[in-house]
Amino acid sequence: MARAIMIQGTGSSVGKSLIVAGLCRAFAANGLAVRPFKPQNMSNNAAAADDGGEIGRAQAMQAMACRVDPVTDMNPVLLKPETDQKAQIILNGRRLCSAGAREYRDMRHRLLPAVLESLRRLAADADLVIVEGAGSPAEINLRKNDIANMGFARTSEIPVILLGDIDRGGVIAQIAGTKLVLGSGDAAAIKGFAVNKFRGDKSLFEDGYRQIEKLTGWRGLGIVPWFGEAGSLPSEDALEIESGGEGPLKVVCPVLPRIANFDDLDPLRLEPGVSLQMLRAGAPIPGDAGLVVLPGSKSTRSDLADLRRQGWDIDILAHARRGGHVLGICGGFQMLGREISDPGGIEGAPGTDAGLSLLDVATIMDPEKKVGRVRAKCSATSARMEAYEIHIGRTTGPDCERPLALVEDSGSYRPDGAMSASERIAGTYLHGLFASDQYRREFLARIGAPASNFAYGARIDAVLNALAKHVSEHLNLEAVFELSQKVR
């Protein structure tokens, strides 16, 4: 049975996911069979696992760091916010239900055994499991029903390393304050701490570092400097959505309130010939955009209404009239059609809304969710792609007779998506299609981007190697391994 160690944070966005990915690649490079694990995650940026379910994007990236395929046991509970008050509960990769915060709080007795079973299955084929917490253990008001931090760590008897973020300031108070509010048993489960995102001369913080050791009694395991290449790696936090690139082809993506799977755009942001603008509320779609991408959405009709409130529908229709290209992915594909109907109220109140009518298709929401990794080819050029599907809804109509892609399915091909007669407007249910170099190059060439030999997968692998080196140089990896305990 594997050993395990847990990385918890003093708050959200302190860099837990990144540090876990670095540790995964570093220990894997040393010959260990390493697996990532996050008991509970909250994100609309999901990934399809190898066994047909969905998990958080960060765990899929961490699996990549381990050089293994992602499986649902790496993230047994995934919460996908649908509204400010309600989230879809994904258990072992499959939709369980939708629940409000109070309802979810009372589900611990049902979820924790499933979480522990996932851990045991994962540990059976590993040497080391690196567990990532969620949020902060200092949220002691949530402790009673916790399965993400100390509730999980104490039940599974996995030691904890606490990570603080010096970049946001107050890291001494972050770490010492966490010790102050924790119960004695929870505080004893923390065996060490580390400071992340340091900029400047580390020697100037030596006294602060020793003060944390003195105030907490915990062992200091290192000070990790800011890792500048982190922006190249997929993120699952919508607050970290970034624009980027300085190429001549301007690609614009409106950032909708329930945006999902926004890392679909990451390869474009890194592509030398592209300038990607992730457009925030209040800004118009620029008239010189070459391509507008409507992204995935966890609540398609709600996001479509917000798109109209922003006036982006008017901008998109004007862009299309000028001969501009538009691509809709998943929920964005559904928005491009004539109408979206949700008679069962799967994503909100039952009803039907008019779409943008840029494609002659219509969508009906149904409770069956399609999740899986796929291989496909472009219907126009036969360029190969590897992608994944996570969606509800059936889209049909005349423009579906011109599919964007053909997906391998039991020895044959099934059509996916739709295109207008001009092929300037297109939609697809395939996420991650731009990560396939051949397809991305041919797609961009058709809309005027300069030729490029950029290889996305090779870039991500190189960044993970650099991250592993960075973490190895600044964290005491021997101590991290020594603090780990066998999974029971």
C-alpha cells in the first residue's frame, strides 16, 4: 500500500495545485509511482477521466505530471456551481444530484466513505499519493462536516503540510493564525509548513521563517519562489483566466459568469500567431477580432441571458455580418442555434430561450450527461484530434449535416457539431480540441494566422519538468517523503 502526504493551504489560491503538480513530477522522476488525489474539489473547469467520468482540471494536470492517465478516483467529489446557491454534485465521476449548501453539508456521512474507498483504490497501485486540500482548514465553521481538509486528514490519518502564500502578504499571520484557530488534534496533524510565491531575496525572510517555526512548533520545509511559467499550465479557477499573446490574429472570448472548461483556449493563448483576449464584463467585442469563441457554460441559458445584458450578442452578430469567424464550444455551441429548450429544468427554471440563430440548429436539454475522452478528425481536412466530451443536451438541425468533426465510435464515425454554409460559423461539443497540434494549426491557417510549429503538449511537459526542478530546489523533498505515512 502507498504512502500519502496531504498539502493544505492557508486559503484558496495559495498555490496548492501547482505545488502538488511539482511534487508529483519530481517524485515520479525519481522512479516512484505517484498519484494525485483531491477528496473534494469545486470547479466548473472539469476534465474527462480515462474511466469515463469527470474530475477537476487540476487533478487531470497533476495526473499528467505523474505521467499517468486521469481516473475518477483522483477526485471522487466534484462540485460544479450552477447558481450562487446551488451546485451539481459529481460523485465518482457521475452526476449524483444538485444541492444547496445546507443540503450538501448534511451529505458527509454518505460522501466520506466513497472518498476513502477512492483513496484506497488509488493507493493500491502507487508508491506515493499526494493529496490536495481545498480552501483552508482555518474555516473552522465548516469543520463538523468537512471531507476536504482536516475531516479527511484525521479520518484517513494522513499527515499534513500547510502552505502559505507570501505574495498576498501576512504569511506569518496566515500560518500562525491557522494554528491558533485549529483544535489541538487538527493542529497536531500538521507536521510542517512551507511558504510559497516568494519574490526577492529569501535571506530577508529568514527571521520571519524562524518566527513561524517558533509560533507553531511546526517544521519549516522550505520557501518556494514565484514560478513564472505557471501561467502556461491549465487552471481550474475562473479568477485566474488570463489573456495573452501578441500575434496578429486576434481571438476574443467573452468571460461569462458560469464559464466552464475555459482551458480550451490555453493552446491559443500560447500560440505565437495569436493574441487571445478574455473579455470581461463591460468591454465590447473589438471590431478587429478575427475569431470570437463562445466557451462552455455550466448554465447555458443563464449565461446566454448575461451575454445579451452585456450587449455581446449585438457585437457577435455584427462580427458575423462582417465575415468574421465564430466558434461555439459545448454551451457556446448551443447558444449559436435558434433556441435552447430545458423542459425539465435541468439547468434552472424550465423554459425555452431564443439563441443567436447563427446556426440552423436547436438544443433540447435532457438529464443524460455525455462524458468521455474521444479521438476524432476534422470533417473538412481530416486533421486528427484528441478531445473530450462533458455535456448535456441534444442539438439537431440542418447545419448538423455539416459537422465540424467526426468522432471515432465503435469502429466507425459519428458526426459532432455543425457549420454554416460559409463555414465561418461553427459549433462543437468537443473540449480540448485545440490541444491537438495538427488540428489547431490547420484551423488557424484557415482564418489567417501565420504558420507555426508550436507544440502544445511538449510545452506543457517542459513546464512540468521545470516546475519539478523548481520545487526540488526549494522544498525539502526528503522530509516531505519522511513525513508521509502508509495509507490504512
